[in-house]
Amino acid sequence: VNVLFLLLAEVSTIAAGFGLAVLLKPDRAVSRLEFAGVALLLGSGAISILLFVLGCFLPGAALVPSMALISLALGFWGAARARGARSAVLPGSRYFLLALLALLFVVGWQAGNHPLTADGLFNFEIRAQLAALHGGQVPRSFFADPSRTWMHPGYPLFLPMNQAWIYLCLGGPHQGLVQLLSVHFVTAAACLLYSGVARITGESWRAAFAVGLLVLLPSAMIQPGGATSLWADFPLALLFLAALIYLVEFATTGLSLAWLASFLALLPWVKREGLVLAAVLTAVALWVAWKRGNVTRLLLALLPLVVLTLGWKAFLLGVHVNAEHDFVPVSLEALGKNLDRGPFLLVALGHELLSWERWSLLWVLAAAAVIEIARQPALARWRLLAPIIAALLLIYTGIYFFSAWASLPLHVVTSLPRLLLPVAMPALLAIAVAVPRVTVKAPDEGASPPDLSLKQE
Amino acid sequence: MAWNRITPGMKLRVLCWWLAAVAFAGCGLVRWTQFFVAKPPAFQNPDAALDALALQHFGLEHGAATLRHELAAFPPDAPLLVFGPGKDWTLTEAHFLISYLAWPRPVWCVGIVPPGERAAFDHPPPPGFKATGLFFYKIGPLPGLPARRLSERLALGSAPP
């Protein structure tokens, strides 16, 4: 019976995401893999927002049927609208699907053997548990409880609401089965990465290489914050990856702005640092839009980001959230006072980037990839990755100048590795597109990648 | 263009890239093998995470159910206090775990340290706080206080009136 209710939770999430993916679809053919990745991710966003909003007005027995009806209706509408639409063909997708099944089996198995811990339990899952036990709504008193400020009451609810949706469908909290949400996010990551790289480069081996990099990156899969741990860091990195892929497409063709804007909007809804990621990508998108002459279109597309961010802030104000004191207010005075932290922070960053246990050789390869991309005109579309990586490394290291922790090393050690997980996504993309082929294309072969978006099944 | 028709410099570049990629994969596989647990997944336990932590820190089997049962004796607004070694990072998780299960009761934590030192892992209550229930983690209960052991590392007592 549990499996059936778990399926209801997953199918309704996918249905809601599929409907939205169709609604916001770019004006080009989309492969089934790409649709799957976008639907899984948008579905998680839609379910979390829907549950948060409906939970405030419709708590109790009517909540689950209403949510399920809305989600399934969106899915059916999307299916009807997508009928007969062009579908792109991605090379090698059958082999990819076989490999994906094997990967998901291993991820599900290992997620089931590694119960939630630390942040995953005390910062995220507890909200889901409370929501499930209080008719779908996290009790207001949770946010203002002074004895639980260490639970970071200001953290947003993307992951907890997805977990709560599973709990509500199951009829109660279940920390064993909720681990299977890892499979949902890994599927989305693999589908988006494979389809994105294959579509933009036209080379399926690069797409498979990119997915291989992600799977073998310890921080992304098996470290605290990785996919199997079910903390919010992996979904945040995944949304950032999706936004990056569609930012590259928007920069190159002007397409996929709606998908880009959706993923940007969801970033601050997953974790507070998502706002930093969204701000950096928005700055790059504005620069791109200014060059393309469609700044107004981009500004309109950024409305969901503004609404969701301000909406969450307004909610926190309304429930009198207890302020957390991890950082002092950012000011020149505070920076000047803590400037002596600079050398330590640089050493800590270097030490972290070279930690093979967490990053393997990712950052060494990323440095080489950035140089390759700068040298080769054929890779010009990927040149925006380097400033994004650099800006985020600078911001995420610099933020510790404002750390309010009594022990700065403890603050750095417990948070920096996870802050860097989203930054690993542009690094990973850069490596995948820059790694040279073992056989080199003749000049007439390699001039431009084939436009897969025009092929039809 | 085939491998034998590219320049030696380019060959070296390709070789370096792919050697680094193989090293990347090797490191990743080593970490996966260290992480891998070759037993059936524990999907059937609704309290999987809480039970695992209670076993790890308190040595309690079925810890979530045991602690829920003990906490049910306190009214929903009863303030609770956890005492433990203030320099031991596991005090944080012990406090968090009790706080998780004790919702909606407020739970604070006091780290015990030698005089003149400051606890690194606690969350002390505001001045004037009066607890109803007291948990003692990895330390003995206060002398003369009625308390009983829930496990080797955890004891529970009621505050004197």
C-alpha cells in the first residue's frame, strides 16, 4: 500500500511539472529526456509552492485530494497540449537510459542504507514531519521558537514541502521511504545534464562524460549535502545546473527564457544562498540580454524570482521569525575589522578545492577547461562559465569575513564544502565541453555542432 | 582525422586530459567503495534516521519510540534542559535529537565545562529559565536529584519543585 501512495506522490509531482514544462516550453523541438528532467524539477518546485500555499488555507483532509487533482489536471492538460508536437532526437539516449536505470538502482539502494543526518534531519526533514502532523502546514510557532533558532527557521521550504507531500500521501511521516526522493533528484540531474550537453554540443559522448563526472564527484553524490544524503544542497546545485544550461541557450539563441526564469525563481526557495546564485546568474543574463537587445523581456521574466523571494520574506516577517546570527551585517566596518581573516580563508579555500575526498580532481580539470574554452573560438558560448565560477568562489569565500561564529575554522569547515557544490556545476559543464576528442574532427566536420533541435522523431 | 594524423603536441594534450579524467574517475570510485553498504536498504522503518542517531549517541535501541514515550509524560509546554560535556560536539546532536522529538516543548542545552572555560557546543536558556525535565547526556545526574537512566549515556530527571 505504501508503494501505491508513494507512486501517487511521485506521479502527481511529475504531472504538475510536465504541465508547467509544456506551458513554458521554448519554441523548438524538445527531446523526451529533456522534458523528463525539466518536468521532475519544475514538478518539485510546483508541489512545494502549492503545498505551502494550500496548506495555509486548506489544511486537513481536503488538502491531499485537492493537491492531487490540481497536479494531475496540469499533467493531463500538458499531455493534451503536447500531443503531436515535434520531439527532438538525442543520440545515444537508449544507452543512456540503460545506464540511468543502473545508476538509480544504486542511488536508491545506498540512500536507503544511509539515513538522514544532521542538516538533512534537523534543518529540513523536521519541517516536513511537522507539516505532515499539522495538516500540511508547518506550525507558525516553529518559526518564532527561540529555543530552536539552531534549526534555522528562516530556511525556505522547497525540500521540506516535497518530503511533506510524500508524508501526506503515505498518511504519516516515514523517514525510510522519503529517502527515495534522492532517486527523483538524481534522475532530474542526469536527464538535464545529458540532454543539455548533447543538445548544445551535438556530441552524445560528451553528454555521457558529463553525467559520469557528476556521478563520480563525491560531493555531489555521497558526501553530506550530496544526492544520497537528501539535504537541500543537491537540489540547489541541480536547479543551478538547469538554470546554467538554459542561460547558455538563451545567450546563444535567445530561446528557453521561460525555463531559465523558472529555475532562477526556485533557487532562493531551496536555500538562502540560492539568492546569491540567482543574483550572479541574473547579472550574467542581464549582460547577455543587453547584448541581444531584449532586456525588457528578461526583466519581465525575472518577476517570478522577485515575487517568490519577497513572498517568503513577507511570510517570515508575518510569523515573527527568530533571526539567526551566523553572520554579522555586511558593512565596510565589519570587513575592515576582520581583514586579518583573509590569509586563513585563502588557505582554507585552496585546501578545500584540492581535497580529493570531496572533489576528486574537479577543480584542477576545471582550471584546464577554462583555459581551453578561452583559447578555442568553437567553445565561445561557454565563456560565461569562468566568470560565474570566479564570482561565486569570491563571494562564498568572502562571506566568512562576516562570520559571527566564535570559531571561524569550525564555521568554514562545516559549511564551505556544501556552499561549493552548486559552483561545481559550471565547473563540471566546462570540463565536459572542453575535454578534447581522442580523434580530432576535420575542419569541415567540426565547424559547428549540429542543430539537434530541428530533428524530429 | 585519425589519432596517427594529429601532431605530437596535440597527442600529449589529449593524453594529459584523458589521464586526468581517468584519475578523476579513480578517486570517485574509491570514495564510492568506501561509502557503499552492501546490505538491504532500511526503507521499512518510519523512524530510520531518529533511531540511527539515538543508537549512535545514546546507545538506545528503538530510540525514537522510547524517547517519545518518556517525553509524553511532560505537558506540551514544559520547558526541558539537556546537560552534557560542553566540549563534545556530539552534545549538539544529542540536544537536537531530544528537541526534535520533544516538539512543541522548548528544549535548551547547557554544556558543562571546567570553571573559567566556555562551552563550544550548547544552546543555553535565557536568564530566569526554569526547566521541568532534565536530560543528562554522557554525565551523571545532579547529586540528590531524582533521575533514572534510559541508557548508559542518557539519564532523565525531573527538576525539583
